[in-house]
Amino acid sequence: MTALDYRSIPDTELERALDLHYLVFLDKEPDGDTRKLHREILEHCDRIGAYEGDDLVGLLAAHPLSLSVPGGELPCAGVTFVSVAPTHRRRGVLSGMIAELYRRCAGAGQPLAALWVSEAGIYGRFGFEPATRSYTVEIDAEQPLRLRIDPDERPLRLVPPADAPALIGARHAAARAGRGGRVARDDFWWRTHILREEDDGDDDLTPVRVVTLGERGAEPAGYVCYRTGGGEDGSVVHVGELEAESPAVAAALWRYLASIDLARKVRAWGRPLDDPLLRFAADRDQVEIVQEFPALWLRLVDVPAALAGRLWSEPVDLVLEVTDDRLPANAGRYRLTVGPGGHGGGGHPAEVVPSDDAPDLTLDVRELAAGYLGDIGVRELVRAGLVTEHTPGAAERFERAARTELLPHTTDEF
């Protein structure tokens, strides 16, 4: 067999790359506007191609993201458009592209990589693990939404999607500052991922609608992005994103969604597990969790930089023995020292250095990713046999230090 070569895909070969992607995902040729959008997205990505001679047989793209982590944010490679030609499966094409991705992350100073999976069984072996989880929630809209708190009564306003980023960008930024796993957005990201005219997953849905809450001329206290359509009679409201500065603001937005004329159901995909809606809804038969799913899969490409790049909830001093089959430079023992000195933004900074001392915990880089943003507690992983606790109480101490006030949550699918 001809050896495979991994190199950047130039702009002149983007149409070939898209053809490969549509072939692999069994997609029909999209309309011209959709193909143009996909090309534009690829133009903004780092693109890795697997070539057999002059033939492109693999594609992997990576967005240059800034991802919120507890107490700050870090550069992150957002992996997307992963495609391997059906003629070249089981030949190590994906392994080669991901190895090249990790090499580029190191060169670009990206200690994290992240992705959304199409097949959950693939990416664990490359060190990725779900780091955020989400609910899908459905509201019966054939009756008024019953609430246990009083909604904010400030006015609601429907705004043009093109004007929305300037109006709601600050509210989104405030929301992501409080949760790990959120992507920083520029105008390009708002237009191509959040407020695009058509929904990739359903041609029957309307263009996105944006409603804000607050006095005209003031910064909105909250907003919701949604589409309508679907169901036998097109009577479903599909919520893409809802952010609010307070429970009362959130209650007003949910009440609005459930009161839209002709709507019979509100379906909100990708809500956080600690969504206050699930507490202030008066009737949980009316507000139902219909799905829980792993959302963002995270990979620590540079373990010490990632651990030192977030803030921690309380002081701790532990030696972690990390295993990593794909990135041997990550494997080894690290002393994680979180001192008592607080940070101006809340939390405690960490120092991470190599250590020869006996480990308190032994864990794979996958389990480190699962708990990195504060989602999964290490004690749960110990009980599952995935983490070894050598020092009694070490898992609890790590878990308390990693804990965050709000659970990590990811709304941006890429």
C-alpha cells in the first residue's frame, strides 16, 4: 500500500474536502448556500488532510477556539469535519490525523482539544472523554406554564438576527464566565453557528428568532434563540439557547415560549443539568426531561498547562500519576499544589510540576478530562474502577478542589 502523508489542505482543495465529507456522512449534495457556508467554515479552520499520493482520503479540521475553564479560559482546538474515505477505513488514517492535530496543538499553545462525537465509541481511545452533559427538556405548551416564582415583567422584544450579536453578546459573555465549557464568539461564529438562517438538522424549521427581555436601549437582561416547526402540524418551538441574568428573567422567557400562539410543545435541546427551570416549574409533568446526553468531549493535550490554566475551589496538595497511551509526554507524575492565596476573580491558582513522590491518585488522561471542568466527581470514577486512590481521602480532596459553583455546560455544537 502507498504510504499516507499528513499535510495541510490548501484553499484550492476545499471543494475536494467537502466532497469527501458529504460522501463519508452519506449526505446528499447540499444546496449552494449550505455548501458555501461549509466552505467558509473550513476557511476559518486549521485543516489536516490524509493523502495517498495526490488523493485526499482523510479530512480533519480544527477551529481555533477560546474555551471557558473555571476562573478563566484557554486556547482549544475545536475538532470538526472528521472524515475518512470508506475505501481507507482501518488503515490508521484517523490515528494519523489526530497525531498531527496533537503536534499542531503543541506548536500553537493549545493545551486542550474538544469535539462533538458522531459515534461515541471512537474517540475515547484517543484520550477524549465527555466533560459536559446536557438535558433535552420538553414543555407541554397546550396550557399556560405554571411557575413557582414571579416572572420578570419587563418588556420582551423580537430583534433581527443580524442585529442580535451586538445586543446579546455581553449577556452571553457573562453567562460563559460562570461556566466551564463555553466557547467565545465573534461575529463570524454568531453568524455561522448560532444565528445561521437555516438549521442543518431540519429543513422544515423556520429561520432563527431572537427575543430579548429588558427596557429598550438597555443591555438585555436575557434572551432566547429559537425556531419553530416540526411535528405533525409544525407546532413545536425548538429552543437553541436561553440565557438570563436571574431566575425571574428565565421564568419570563420560558413563559413567553410556552405561550406562543399555535405552539403545542417547547423542546429545548442542550440545557444544563442544573437549569433553574427544573426547580421553579410548578408542574414537573408539564416540564419533562426526555434525554440526558454527553455533550462536549474534552482532551487534555498538555496536562500541566491545562491543570495550571484553571482556578481551583480550595487548597490541595496531591501527586497525580497520569497515563496517556497517545501522548507519552503527558504520562508521568505531577504534583498539583493549590495554595491558600485567592485570585481576584475568585478561586485559587495552581502550580503543577513533575514529581518523583508516591502518587495519591492514578488516573488516565480520559478520567482527568471528565473531571477537569468540574462535571464528574473523581470519587465516582474511583467507584467505577477507573481511578486508583492510593492515599485515603485523596479523591475527595481533588473533587472538592475541582468543584465549581455552576456545572460546566456547552451550547455550541461544531
